[in-house]
Amino acid sequence: MRVITYKEALREAIMEKMREDKDVFMMGEDIGVYGGAFGLSLGMLEEFGPEHILDTPMSEASFVGVGVGAAIMGMRPIVEIMFSDFLTFGADQIINQAAKLRFMTGGQLKMPLVVRAPQGSGAGAASQHSQNTEAWFLNIPGIKIVAPSNPYDAKGLLKSSIEDNNPIIFLEHKLLYSMKGEVPEKDYRIPLGKSKVVRSGKNITIVATSIMVKRSLEAAEMLEREGIQVEIIDPRTLKPLDINPIVESVKKTHRLLVVYEGCVTGGIGGEIISQVAESEAFLYLDAPPFRLGGVDVPIPYNLNLERKATPQVEDIVSKVKEIVGGDWYARISRDA
Amino acid sequence: MGEISKECKVEMLYKMILIRAFEKQAEKLFMKNLVHGTMHLSIGEEAVPVGSIFAAEKTDYIVSTHRGHGHMIAKGGDIRKMFAEFLGKETGYCHGRGGSMHIADFSLGNLGANGVVGAGIPIATGAALALKMKKRKDIVLTFFGDGAANEGAFYESLNMAAIWKLPEVFICENNMYAMSSPVSKFVPTQNISDRASAFGIPGITVDGMDVIAIYEVVREAVKRAREGKGPTFIEAKTYRYRGHSKSDKNLYRTKVEIEEWKKKDPIIRFIKKVTESGEIDDEKIEKIRKDVAKDIEEGVKFALNSPEPSTDALLEYVYAEGGEE
């Protein structure tokens, strides 16, 4: 099958949707001639023109709202936020407007709005350009959060997001833009709200999001050689969360580790573990469910510090060994 | 005044009297403890929504504010559904989910009131962008207050509307106070409309207590917007007789000041104008008052007799089902 990058897959999704539906358009800072800060929209201006590839002033607080207003009038805007860290500017429009207008008006409108934002660390961009921001929006009813981990999912999920009638925060990982993978040329979709088992195993379930899927797969290869079989589930949509495949997996493996790059406190890991603990899978657990998230620290600039702040392959390997090998018991006894 | 027909003036007067009666009745319901939440009354400001909305076409759009009863009524809103929403009933505009501050009727082109000051401005700008992209001839009237004119979103949206020449009319209802803060304290110039010059668009200040004056400037701005010449900023200086909301004890202004503004009352002034010119006689005005009283009575009855939403339906309307048709 054809192999393309994550970035190319996203670009294809947008361009194919724009070709088939004149209501789809993209807006954001420097997305025209410049092609966006990460070059994702390179070539789009030439094909679709300045109205559908709409360069905006540096006014996130309002151009997210312009997207909201266009969406309620029947357009399907894709709003690019240059770095997900800047979602803070657009937060009122996302949280108080996009997420709530349908509800507050008693269902009078649809909100087919996609807010795309690159996130994540590893590029030496320091604390204001490296955050994982999904946790900021997890407890906002009315929005959906999507975070693809590979090129195939990226294209299929973005198309589904553009076609969805709800506001969507679409979080792309910067380090994944260059990731290559098989992407069919034929048209396809990946439904929102469906987890995927990306690797089967019997000793432990890892739920990993975004770039952590790739790192967990690498860790699983290493662990396999030591006789530990890891099952990996990628939720793909973080909200609404498709918990059932995770519950079923934990019933089989009896162990759970959630790996995510965002700060460990108040993140997706706590939510997944709570939902598992409240399910019948609780009765099957042979060890406490664990989180392996980013350290609660602003992302540092220095390469070594930056790596240390977020889960790396070796961290996943050692955490799995601790859980499967039973060392967790000695550790929590000692901590107590 | 020449170009406005007598029928239109009768209708304008009817709407202004209806807005005031609606709000006085809303206040009564509130005093009787029948209202769960809060309300923001626009009594004294009726000329602005009526003059503005009558200057546009029925097919045009508006974006309203937390003080939005007048906008909805001027746009043709059903006061039965408004009272019902006020009382949190299933038959209300938002099925009791929004309350007084969130009334919208998309079928009439009211894209909604908003509880966040200034937040409706970018949404209106987006609606105008969509109309332009869809090559439609409709325009958007964007209502907001003097308080919102100090929000960042106001400047950003004005800028975008100006650079893209969007079919939008910005209407600042300057009622002299952002909650308790007088305009003079937070606006360094005499007129908020001065700000329009920074965006290269016309900025006009108009007597917000004179419905015809408002009609005329908005009419011109609507024409300009529809011709693709871009937005206009209109500041209507008006006054709310009541407090900001139910918590207001009027500690920041004097009774004398309120009485001074009441002398400029938009309804009394308009009646004086149209009776003196002989366009509308006392008998007609009496009939309007009777019709309004009947509307109010029916509206309240409808709301009081309406069912509450089912608590089983708590999650309804959070997400839209399905995707693109």
C-alpha cells in the first residue's frame, strides 16, 4: 500500500473534503502563502483561493468565534491554531460558546467546527509551545477531542471530524508530522468515539494516546523479548471515550497502565482509570491501575530536561516491568 | 421621516410598547418569585432594537446580548415562548435550557442572546463571513453594549469585519453603564464611535432615545453592508431605567439622573411625534395598548400553564447526532 506522512495524510483529508464540499474552508494564521507554521497547508491556497484558505490576523480570541459564527450559518470551518498552547486565547469561544450554544438554545443549531492544533513536546520549543492540552477540555460537555497517533488514523479521523456536527478539538502531535505509514488512496473514514486495539497481548493493557502509541509499541517489542506480552489500545477519540474495549482488555490482562504525554495530574489517565475502576474490570485487577504521564512541570528547553519531563520508551518499559513483575507492591508498601 | 410608511410606524410603536410591557410583566413575575434565575431589563432602551431591526429586512440576521428581550421582540419573537423560557418551561424558546439570557430563534434570524459580554461579536462576524462566502445578500446586525466595547474580541472582530468588508452593522447600545461602571470612567473619549476610525470604517453616534433617528442611520449602514462596502459602527446613546440585574441596588447613580433620562423616554417621544404629525391618532394608540395587554396576558397564561422539561431529558441537546447530510 501507498506510504505517506502524517502531515500529508492530514493535508489530503482537508483537500479532499474541500473539493467535495464548498462549505468546508480553513482559517488561521499564515496558512496561505506560508503554508502554516508546520507547512501543512502548503499548496492549498493555489487550489482553493484566499477565501477558502483564509489568512487571519493574530486574533485567536475572535477568529475561533468567527468559526463558531460561520458554523452556525451552515459552513464547515476548520480553524487552525498555530500551537495548541494558544487555545487559551480562543478558550471562551470554545468553552462558553461552541460547546454550549446548541444546548442553551434547546437544540436550534449544529456546530460543525473543527479546531486543529499541533501539540506536544520534543521540538525544543519550551514551555509555551510544547504543552499537551487535551486535559483542559476534557471536562467540557459539548465538545469532542480527537488525537490521532498515525497517518492512517489522522486522515480518517480528520474527515470524520469535518463531517461531524459538533465542535471538535483536533490535536495533532508535532513530532508525528513526519511519521510515515500506509494510507490507502481510496476514500475512507474512521468513526469518532471508537478505540482501537493496536497490539494484542495477555500480560498487561497499555492505553496510550497520540505519540505515546508509537512509544508504547516500541516498548512492547522490547518487552516481548523478555516474555511480557503487552496489549495496546489507542482511544483515538479522547472525548467521548470508548471505554468498553479497554474494560474488556483489562478483564483479559488483569493489569492497566495509561501512558500519555500531558501532565500526569488531572489528565486523561485519571479519567480512564476511574472508568475502569468503576467497571466490572475492577474485579479482575491483579495490580493497581497506573498512570505514566508527563511530569508536573512546564516543558523545559534543555534536551535532557525535556526528555525527562515526558514518558520515553525506556520509562514505559520499566513501568510495565514494575507492574507485571510485582515490584509495585514493594514500592507502595515502602511508600506507605 | 418621509420614507417610513404609517403602517411601519404603527408597527414600530406596537413593538416598543410590547417590549416595555413584556419586561414590566417579567419584573412582576420575578417579584412574585416565579422566576428561578436572573433577568436583565432594557426598559428605556426600546428605541434601539426597534429602530435598528426595522431598518433591516426580515431575512437579515441579528446577534443579541444578555439584555436581549427587545431584540427578540423587535425581530418578531413569540412572547409566549419568551415568557415560557423565562419561567424555564419546556415550551420556551430553548426548552427551558437557556433562560432569559439565551433566547434565540434561528427561524427568525435571531442567532441568539449571549451570557458572555462581547462574545457575540465574533460570532456575528463569523455569520457575516458565512453570508459573504455563500454569496447571499443578507446582512448581520450585531448588538452589544458599552461594556463589551472594552473587550478584546470587540477590537479583533471590528478589524476582521473591516479588512474583509463583511456585511455587518455593529450597534453599540451605550446605556451609560457597564453594570455599575459609568462609560466616562472606562472610555477616554466622549464617543465610543470614535474607535471606528481606527479601523477605517464609518462611526456614528446617534440619539438612542429616538427610534426614527436610529432607523435612519442603521438603514444607511444596512445599505452599505448589503452593497459589499463593509461594516459601519453605530453607537446609540440610551439608558436603562432599571438596574443591571436583580442584584442591583442602584448605588452608582442618582434618582435625579434616572428621572432626567426618563424625560427623553423613547416611547413617549415617539407618540408625541406621530400624534402631532397626525399620522397616528389617540384611538389607534389606545388599540395598540389594548392589543399589547392582551398579548401579555395570553403569554403569561401560556407560560404558567406550560409543563416543565422532563428531568429524564437532561442530556438532550448536548451533542448533535450524526454528521453531514
